[in-house]
Amino acid sequence: MTKNTADNINSICTSLEVLGQQRLADEVRGHSATGMVSLEDLSVIFESSAARFSNERFERYLRRSKVGTPLYLQDILDIPERNLDLEYMEQLSTLGFISNKNNLLIWGSSGTGKTWTAKMLATTACSKGLRTRWVTFPALYDQLHRLSRSTDGQPLEGKLAYYSRFDLLCIDEFPNVSDMDPLLVQQIFNYFSEAGTTMLMCMQCQPEKLDELFSIKSIGQSIRGRILQGAKRLHMTGPDLRMLSSSEL
């Protein structure tokens, strides 16, 4: 290896270290120690490192998201009973609704694949390095309701701030809670709306009729407005897939 090449390799490694890529810098140095390093060699090293970094990031984000087993678009399209619009599903899979700060509401009868579809999109978000969090509305509400009993309100504010920081907040089973405090529900969605949180929500109720779930009409309309503002919709139809035998799928 010529002195000029060695100097260039050392400069590259130093820059990688400054960028926090110590492991990659060590790989380049280790490879260069064996002899000449061509552009093709560096390309292979960088591509391999990028793939490893992407996979490790995906696994880390998926684990933190609480999504569980990852799901993919093809997993859903392989079941024709879901009656999905392929073009619309591919459009949603680009996650443009997240970058545009639009909520996505997936609604339909039980067993039509709402949760499955939402988890596929959450998996995609994790694979693209987007901070994602999966939670059921009953669990979220129970947690926030207990915190709301604090006299100063700070624990509640802190937890709402925690959930609002995610690039995608997935809320399943909305609003499967008995004896909800409508004022608390209003506070929750007011906070997420004002924070610009993108929500992916699964529900059985038709989105336009969300206000009918609350006894106080004005509060129900406020909650509906916060959730629906600029929201995309995906209506899941077809049979309850959990009732079909494996031979029918």
C-alpha cells in the first residue's frame, strides 16, 4: 500500500470515528492491514455495515415498539378474503401519512384484520427507523386514568408527553373501555392533536360516528374532530377470518 493510499484510509477511518462509527473504522483498518484496499473493497465493507446497522436498528425499534411478531404486506395480501385494495395498501405502506402528520383510522367488524394490518404498518415504520409504539386503548386509558388522580397533574402530563414523542402511535381496540371519563378522553386526544402526534387507530365504529360513543354530545364531537382531522381511512370488510378453517384460507 502506498503512503498516499494509507493516508487516505487513515483519514476515512478518523472521519468514521468522529461520526461515531468506531466499529466500521476498525473494519476498514483491519481490511487495509492485509494489503491494498480498492474502492470496490470499501464499497463492500460499507454496504455490509449499512445492512447490519439497518437490521440491528429494525430489531431494536421493533422490540421497543411492543408490536410483537413482525408482519409484512405480503402476509396480508396472501389471504384473498381480506378484499384489500392493493394499490391503496401499497400507498399506505410508503408511510406518507406519517410524514404528512395524518392519522390513519382502520375500522371494520371483528376479525376482518384491523390489528393485523395495523401491525404490518407498524412493522414497516420500525424498519424505516421511525419511533413506533403499540398500545391498546384499554391499557392506555387505565394507565392515564390512574395518573390523572394525582393532585398536581404532572404524572399525567409526563406520560402524555412520553406517548406524543413517537413518530407513530398505534392505538388498538378503541374505545373498548367501560365507564370512560369523557373529559379525560378529550384531554388525551387534545394533547396528541396539539403535539402533532400521528396516530394509527383500530376501531369497530365508523369514524364519522365516533361522537355517538360519548354521552355528552359536545365532548364526543370534540374527540371525533381531533381524531378525524386530516385522517386517512381504511375500511376492513369480509368474513371473520378467525372463524375460517385453515383449509379455507
